[in-house]
Amino acid sequence: MAFFFVSCTERTSSGPDNREDERIYGWRWDDFKPVPDASRMYGGLRKLFHVNGWIVLRDDYYSSNEYTSPGYITITPRVFASKIGSTQWDTLTSSEWIRYIYGDSTGLYAGTQLSGKLLKYDFDRKSWVDLYALEFDSKGAFDVYGITTYRGKLMACIAGFADTANRRDDNIVLFMKMQTDTGWVDITYDYDSSKEYPFQFHKGVELNGKLYAISGARGVWQFDGSWKRLARIPYPDWATWVPANDTNDTAMDIVVHKGKLYAIGEKFSTHVLEYDESLDRWNPIDSVIATYDETIDPDDPMADPNRGHRTYHNTPFKRYALASDGKHLFVAGEDPSIPAVYMGDYGAPYGIEEKGWKFVKGNFCDNLKCMSTAATYDMEAIGDTLYLANWNGVLKFPLADLDSAIAKEESFPRVK
């Protein structure tokens, strides 16, 4: 694989040398812009991690590869890293097919496709080191779907097929592994794939000695030595297009903020939610106004039952990411791609505005020209700066500008 980098001369820089663009108020581009590869499908930057002074990015390349997924399109992401304050970005290549990336203060880790391996990146040697390899028959194939840390120990979610000649949901084999001082132990929960699609976590956060992990279809689970599924992420009443018998329980992101757990569900069909552990219940903390064209004849068989139905959020309509800097809770996504900050616990100078959110525009359109393809898929508060992994590149916002950026913004949606 070959990787190429170009700089965008119209964008401002985030280098360490105190250039003039550091004095620009509000949002500005970082020095990184990924370059699409004509042989692959490119879906923009998807993940951003802070790893001991490094910023690590994972993009969303897809390709059709006979080894990773015969006859199908599969994710084959690229990984990039830069020292915070540097303008140099390195491509972290591997001889393995990487599927998943995770990073925190303990290090940067990768999970592979087909081979069921966990890797750790050695920044000094600029290479990946094997940590764990799942043992399985040569007829099988296993992908790493999630990596996290719990009480300082690595945990991994690995799933696949014992025999790739028979790939069916009821044949999925799940492994959950945890690193200990004496080796890796199995922590897989008891499941029956013939009756349920097994829980496969893709992110975890730790709170009060417990791990909270999320999956793409099986909701939020708690681990403190054994696994327990939490209450289902609720669909609000206004999501009339969701079938009554729908069992999907998607969790897009999860974060700990001021000692509480927050999550977002399926894109635009759920609220931003705060978890009440005592009641095992998710409570919405964003506001939504739903409207409907009542002139539609419900008995007309040719009428679209959703015609005229609109929802107005005071958060992005499609939500992908949550972040906390310890003081502020942020949500970001698409339509618009500008993050919003939660007013409910913001405090002075605004007081408490229940379910209020304000978009952090802060010169966004002036500096970034409001790209039509923009979408924010991940973000991280690092020191005094909020970083975004945007479809088109890395954006950053000085948190010192936050109060002035939201001073004139509305806290609640208005129907026009």
C-alpha cells in the first residue's frame, strides 16, 4: 500500500511555532488532510485518540479484497499519528490487515482482520508489536471488533466463524479476552447464537470500578467481573417510523462526564441520554420539537404516512460522537457538523438551562467555508483544545474561546 500526503494551502495550521494563524479566533484546520486513494472507497476520518502526547487518526477506507472478505467490500483503514504541536504526520503501516484502533494513556492498540490478533504500537521503534493471537482452526477467520482497558488491563472483543464456508449469524463465535498479570483469560458471557446476535463491543469507558461497553446492535453492557445488559436505549415517541417490534439497540458513542454516563443511540432516532443507575433508565437531556402535517388523510392508501413529519433538535440532527473536557459535555455529528455544548450543567454565566444546548460556531463558517461534505465522526478534548475528526481533516477549537463563541447562540430549537 502506498500513502501520500499533501498540504492544503487554504487551511490554517496548528503547528508549534506560533504562526499567525494561532491568533485566529475560534475554529481552524489542523495541518492534516487525508488523500483519497482511487482504488478504494473513502469515508473520511472516523476516529481520533490521544495517546501520551500523540494524536492518532483512523480513516474509513473500504476496499474489495479477496483475503479479507471475498466478494464483499470490507474496511481497510489507514492509521496516522503526530506529536501534539508538530506538523509532521506518520503513517503507521502493518503487515497485518488492521480493522480496529484504540488508544489511551496506556498505549496505542490495533485489532486485525481474519487473524484475531492484538497489536501495540512502539512509537520509538515505529513498528507494531504482537500482544495476543487467538488460536483457531485454519478453516476459520476472526476479526477484532473492540479493544478497551479496564482497571489498567486490556480487554478485547473478537468474533468470527470457526469455518468460513458457513457464514451465518447463528454460527458466529464470540471471544472476549482480558489481559492479566499471568496471561490472557476468557471473559466471554454465556450466549446462544441460534437465538440471539451476540453482543460485540466496539467501545468501553470506566466509571466507579465498572466498565460500560457499547455495541452496534446490542445496546450498553456493564462489566465488573461478569457481564450485565443495561436498559435498552429508548426511542422517543416522535420516532413514529420505528416499528413497534423493533429490537435494534444501537449505541453510537458513550462517555463519562462529571461522574455520570452519557450515550447516544442510532443517529437521529434517539436523544442524547444520561444514565440513571439506581433506576436502570436512560433519560433524555436534549430537546426535540416534532411537527406533522395534519392535512394528510390517514385513510388515503397512497399517502406517505411520514410526509410532513419533521423534528428539530438543539443538537446535530445526526449524532455520532460525545466528548467531555471535565467541565463541558459536547456532542457532534452531521447537519450541522458543528459540535454543541450542553447547558444543563454549564453553570455561570448562563445558569442552569435544562436540556439546553448551544452550537459552538465560533467563526466556523468564516474560517472553514462550511464544506458541503463535512461531518464530524469523533472528537477529543486534549488539554485546552477540542479536536474533531472531520470527513475532510482535523479541526481544532481553543476552549478559551468557548464562552464568547456561544454567548449569542440559542439554547433551544425554534420551528421556522
